[in-house]
Amino acid sequence: MCPQSGFPNPYTVQRNDGWIKIAARCGVTYEQLRQANWSLWLRRGVTIWPGDVMVIPGHASAGTQGGARPGLCPVVYTVVRNDSWYGIAGKCGVPFWMLRQANWDLWLRRGANIWPGDRMVMPYEG
């Protein structure tokens, strides 16, 4: 149950879901799914749990009311010179707190000081 259109993004993991199963159902590779959900991978590794939330790379959000507008930024954004958390959030149309929450591992490592080459997942609201 992962048609190209109408698939919820972010996706909430269901019972009996796994990385490979979700990737196959959604038409992405395991590696793409893992890279788009790096902070979840770091927290859980191979074992994901029902209720975990992940983005599906290449799938637009089901709705944009009050949240991000799909297409403004890639699912995985690479930080460039002079970027900031607030600047990226504004440029990509996502609330700062959502960007920080989706990239908690990066926030814990760097705080407010992000560096060119750092990668962030864009948290699209559904």
C-alpha cells in the first residue's frame, strides 16, 4: 500500500514493517530510504518500531496546509556556505522546530553551528 500519489509523507511505521519492505512497497531503494531517515537509522538501526516516523524520498507530502511546500527543497538537503537553521527553514518552507526535530542527531552534534556538507532531512507535514 504505497502508491506513488497519495502516499503519506511522513510515513508512520506500522506493525510488521521493515526498512526493506517499506522501500520495496514505495519504489525506492533501501539505501535511499535509510539516507532520507538518517537520524532514525542512528537511533534504531535495522529495527524500526510501530509509531516511528520516516520520510519517503521522492514522495510529496499529502497536504501542505500550514506546513512545508513539497518541491521547494529536496528531501535530503546539503548545507552550503552561509546557511543557518533558520535560513534553511525559511527557504524550504518548514518551521524551524520541525527542521530541528527531524535532524536531532545533527543538532546534538553541532548545535546552532552547521557546516557546509552537513545533510538535513526536510520534514514535510502531511
